[in-house]
Amino acid sequence: MRNIAKKIYILALSCLMPFSVCVGLHLLNVTAEANTVYVSASGSDENDGTNSAPYASFQYALEQVPNGGTIVLQDTVSVGDWTTHGKAVTVTGGSLDATAFTSFQIRDHVTFTDVALLVNAGEYICANGYSVVMGEGVTLSNAVDIYGGGTPDTTVAGTNLTLLSGTYRYVYGGSLMGTVNGDTHLTIGGAVNADIDVSNHSGVNFFFGGGCSDTITGNTYLSFGGNAKATHLFGGSLGAESTIGGTANLTVTGGASMSMYGASKDVDTGCDVKLMVTGGSFEQVFGGSWGASLTGDVDVRVLGGTISRRIYGGCYNDINDDNIFNLSFASQYYVNGRVNLTLGSKANITYSYSDGIVTADKGVYARSRYNKDVEDTQLVFADETAYNNYKNRTLKLTAQDSTMKGLMGSLSVADETHYYTYSVEGNVVTQHCAYHDTHSATAIISMENSGLQYTGAEITPVCIDYSNDWEYDKFDVAYKDNVEVGTANYTLTAGCFTTTQTFEIRNAPVVLGGSVRLSTPAGLRFQSKVDDAFVEDGASFGTLIMPKDVLGDEVLTIESQSVLNIPQTKWATDSVKEKNPQDYEEGFAYFNAVLTEIPAEHYDKVIVARSYAYLNGAYYYSEPIERSIAQVAAYALQDGYTDSVLYSYVDEALADETLAMESVIELKEGRFYQLNLTGTKGYVAVWKSSDERIVVVDSNGKVQARRAGTATITVRIGNKYAECIVTVKENWSGSY
């Protein structure tokens, strides 16, 4: 038995690193200057837009600046009539004057930094669906409204508005009486509205993830954090005509506001709500709407931050009387859906708010601020720590004080409390509710079959399958040491519960290549190597085989339909390794898989092969390789093997092909020429010169003329051949 054509052919690309670095640095400086244009009220559009010769028109600068470039305002420049240029630019320095317009319409992707925007008090700004960022150092001459979308009766595909500085009145992720045919994204952070008073109940700084009386077909997203301030936050929209086709999302990580609402104001937008609070300082939290009911499910999670007054899972309802003992509700808005209110152990509910009137209206309820018994509500504590933080404080879970009873009535089933405990056995985590011993949900932890092998990058193989009755948070998964070969671990966290498990990252098997087995039964052989650690740990091994035209674009795995699995039955012996030490590496075990009795009509069929190791329920796969027996036989013939069976494989595969190349060429001494061979199906050929003193040819058909004379180049693939007569002349001046 012989291994034939076991060479590994590598195409290597090299570069001269010192030259590359120097050229790269030089181009970087040139590009930075070329990407910047300057504008001044005293400039001219006939200038070249440099610092010393600026343009006069902001719109002309937008035309000239390259995509990704910067426009520097040297003084106060009029914005002009903004038309679309299809670019993303940065605008900085000086002032951009939009006071000549009733609204400031932005029609390119723009990041404003360290610039003053001059706007009239009655104006508003529209991003018109473009990605617009008010970065650091942006000031506005007047606090105005701003929209991520467009003007009335316009349609944009989606919005992406980010505010990190400046002072604003009403801010909308959506449009003004228009349509957003997609999602809205509004991000607030930095020092937005730094000077406003968030305790002013007459304040007019309202932020909406949606729009004003607009139609949104997708989801709304409002993210609020940093040191930003607002009077009220809404995940949804404003106005009676507003609709939201997806979910209203409000995520709060910091900042300060008097109140937040997961849904909308003055409209039932008919959508689900997700509200998450992890930081910041606020008086009150409502999961529902202000001035409207909500048709949809509400999921409110207050996991951090400081709340000084109250938390309700439902809607806000005002009262008719300031006397807490003699009140009636001016409205009776509620949530027509499921309300889930969750409190985390890091949330700080202080109940420190006081306005001198309704001082007793403090508490936590999953329902609306109105005793609506029909609401389907649930108050959940993330874990036992969160529960213990509140059970003996102002929030009384089993008996409200008399003033709260007067406002809300006693607790009912709708406000039943829950908190969860967890236990781990093997790969199963079981969730129990301390209040309801009938609740028992499970999360089954498993590893991706191909997710435990070394790739050179972080691997994240953990998969979690939750039962349908799992409640509260899904697990956060954190990894450690999950890059290199060796022991790694993952940590699962839900609330205060954590569990850490380990797993092994291993070197994947390797298919070394294809060869022709000549002993009976002959065939196409694939040799693989695996780390000795697999063998020592009791893994099983094999090679997967499938024709490429059957596999198609699918990935070859043990689960592939019609896959041929050839198990490993014998290792390469020590005697074989000793005879061929250059072919075997210490620390690895080697095994073969042979595809025998291949019909002649399939000698040219490309076969995909992939070896595997199976250990502890996980498969470790090699990279796949592709070979045909005719292709491998052609390599063997090029390497000098002459067995007749090799010729038969190649001849059969090329039976309908005709080898052809140039029949006659002339060359000047010292010149090279690449012969163009066709009819090979991509197989390698055997090249030969009749006189290497005159001309030589390499294994790819590249000819070098050495001295004057004539020689014949012969090329063979199997028993097919072609010839080219090469004449080398000392002073030949022809063209190729």
C-alpha cells in the first residue's frame, strides 16, 4: 500500500512590509486633508475649498466634500436649500444659520460637532430618515422640536437620530404627521438639556421614541442615558392619529427625568411595550400610556436606578380631588393585555418625593393608577434579594397602609407577588417561584456540536432551551478563556443567581489531503490527523464523504442527508511512521478513509471529505476538502509515478477533452512565456523540454528561453499530449 500525491501545495503571498508602512502613513495624511473642505461667508465657490481659500456656500461644500469627509465652518454660514447628496459628512466649527427657513430640513447623513445651529424659536428640525447625530459641543440658539423622520404626508424607510448635546423641547424618533415604513431609533445621552429643571411639572421637554400623529409600521426605540435630562420620556408616540405596528421600546440607563412611560401620550397606539430601567434618577415610572388606554402587553423591568415616588405597570390616571381620602379619578385608562412588572435588587425605590398634597400616593403596583380589577397584572421580584429589599419597607406586600387602601384598594390576585429561586443539576437549571410552589420551569444547557473547537477567535457554544413556562429573565451568558485551546468556562446569570461551568476547547481534526490507493481494492484515500488528547479521552472518529453535486451549498455534517460515514478502524502504525517520519507529527494520531470501487464514469466527480471526532456528545469537524480521483492521479503522474491505473483514471476523466496550446512560438533569449493549455478540466500536467539548454518549462507551463536554438515542449495529462515548437533568437523583436 502506498500513499501517492500527498504533497500540500501552498500559494504564499509576500509583501515588503517597510515599504507598505511608509506608503500607508503618507497616504493617510494626504487623505485626511483631501477629505476636508472649508466654508466662509466671505469665501467664493470659485475657490478650491481649502483653509486659505474657502467656499462661500454650504450646499456647494456638500457637493464637493467626499463621502465620509468633513465640512469646517469658519464663521456664520447660511444653510441654504438642502438637497440630497447621498453622503455621510461631519459638520464642525462656526455657526450654521437656518433662520431664513420655517423649518431646518436635513437631507444627508450628518454628524454635527462643536458647532452652533441658529434656528428660530418657532422652527423645528427634521432628519428626514437620514442618520443624524448632534454630537458633543452642539448648541442651538433656541430650544426647538426635532424629528428623526419627515414632514406631513412624507414617507421614510426608518430613522436614526442621536442627541448628545443641545437643548430641545419635543423630540421624536418618528415623523410629524408622516409615515415611517420601518423602525424608529432615538438615542439620547451626553449633556442633552443639561440646564432644565426635571422637577418642573409644567416643563415641556418631552422625548418620544415614536412620532407626532404619524404612522410607524415597525418598532419604536428610545434609549436614554448619560447625563441627559427630560421632563417626560415615552417609548411610543404623541397624538390621536399615531399608530405603531411593532413594539414600543424604552431603555433607560442613566440621566434624569420626572417621569417615564413605556407607551404613548393621548393615544392608544395598539402595540406591546417593553420598558427597561437600569440607571438614572426619576420620580415615577408607568408601563402604559398617559391620557389613553393601551391595547397590548406590557413588560416593565426596573432593575436599577433611583425612583423617588411610584412605579405602576399600567397607565396614568389623574384625580379630581387633591384630598387623598375623598378622591375620584378623572379618567379610567387601563391596559387591555398582560402587565408584567419586575423589580431588581439594584433598583433603589426611596419614596422620598413630596409635593405637599398627595404625599401618600407612593408605592409599587403592576396595575394602572386606577383600581381596574379587570387588568391582568403580575408583580415580580427578580430574586430573593430584591424581594427582601422591599417587603418590610414602605411598600407592604400583604397589607397596604390605610391611605394607599383609600387610593388603590387592597391587594388582589392581580398584584400577587413572585420571586424566583434556581437549582442546578447536570445541564438542567430549574426555576421555582417562592410564592407558587406549583411553578417549576426548566432551562436545558447544551453545546453546539461544532462549537468547542479552536478557531483562533472567541467561541460561544452555549445553547439554552427554555420551557414554555419559564418566567422573568433569560440567562445572560459570559465566557472566560474561550479563545485558546484548553479549559474555558461560561457563567449563567439571572438576577442574583449565577452558575459557572467549564468546557474544553480542542484542536479540530485535519484532513491532510487525497491520495490514490493502488493495492486492492484501489480507490480515493483521505488521510486525517487528530490530537492525541482525543484518543486518550476515548473519542470516536471517522470521515464523512459526499459528492459535491449532491451536497450543493450545504455544510457537510454527520446529519447531512445521504452522507457516507466511514468510521476509523485502524491507526497508522509506528512502523509506518518510522519509515516516513516527514509525513507524521508527534502528538497526533493518523487514520485513513478509502472510497473504493468508483465507477469509471465518476472518475472526474468531485468528492467532499470532512473528518470528525466525537466526544461527550459534541462533534469536532475538520475543514472540508474537495478531490476527484482523476485530479489526485494527475498530481501523482506529475510527481513521477507511472502506475497504469493512474493513467486510466485521468484518461477516462478527459475522454471527451482535447488538449490544445500554442503550436509554435518565438522568444528572445532570457524572456519568459506562459503557454495556454486548454482541455485539462483543471488537472495538473507533466511538462517536458526536448533540450533544456535552449528552453526550460516549469510544472505550470511557464517557458524560459535560455539561448538561441529550437526545442519542443511536450505536455501530457494521462496519455493525452500536445506539443509546441519554441524557437529562441538572440535578437528577436516580435510581440507576444
